[in-house]
Amino acid sequence: MESLFDQLVIYLDTANEIDTNYNIVWYVVRNFSKITKMTINELADNCYVSLATISRFCKSLVYENYLHFKQACTLDKVFDNYNMDLTNMRYKPKECTKNYLKNICDEISKLSSVLEWDIIDEVLQVIHNSKKIVFFKTISYILYLYIFKLIY
């Protein structure tokens, strides 16, 4: 199952641009990390729609209400840890790259505190003892390229 962010990007790729929900999704994707702190009124104002439209939008994504939608945004960590200021990349590529790499290194350094080695060992044991293993890939890399396309 795709993450909320992946669903939103797929929606952008397949929906009609004159659709009201398309405009809401466009705003949410471009401001994804800010949504968790935004009230329904702020989102409605920023998207130039009514509160009822935002409520219908959330329900169309199978969320009971805006609060549940915000919670899903909180759980879906997209780009939050790796934000690269792409608008400045053109003018200050070295500085932007340095900041980007620092963010990645900071996140990698946190790995040891969040990895559950006992679970990893169990998974590795199951893989080792299996006769056949099937790996599936996600389409996420395509979605990230699409987001890059949205920014430029």
C-alpha cells in the first residue's frame, strides 16, 4: 500500500487540473511538512476553498475528518529529514549540497537508537531459512522524480 504522500502524487498525475481536489492536493504536496501544524481553516484559506470542501477532500481519501488526515501526514515522513532548498540550489549549489548531506548524516547517526536488532535478526533468520524469496519494489523513486518535476 502506498503512503499518503505517494497517493497524493499519484492523484496529481492522474486527476484533471481543473478539479478542486487537484488544487488541494497540489498545495498539500508542496507544503506537506507544514500540514501537521495547520488548522483546517488555514488549509482552506490557503487553497481558496471552504471548510466543507476540505472535509469532503479528507473523506475522499478515506479519512474520517481533517484531524485523521493530519495524523496521517504526521506518520508519513516525506522529505522532512532531507529537505534540500531546491530554489537556492541553482545559486548556491555547494552550500545546499553541504546542508543536504549534513541532514542525511544526522539521520544516519540516529539509526542506532531506532533499529530493533532483535527483529532484524528474526527477519534475517526467516530469509536464511526460506527456500524461495521474492522481493518487491515500490514506485517511490518515480514519485520523487515527479516531485522534482513539480518544483521546476
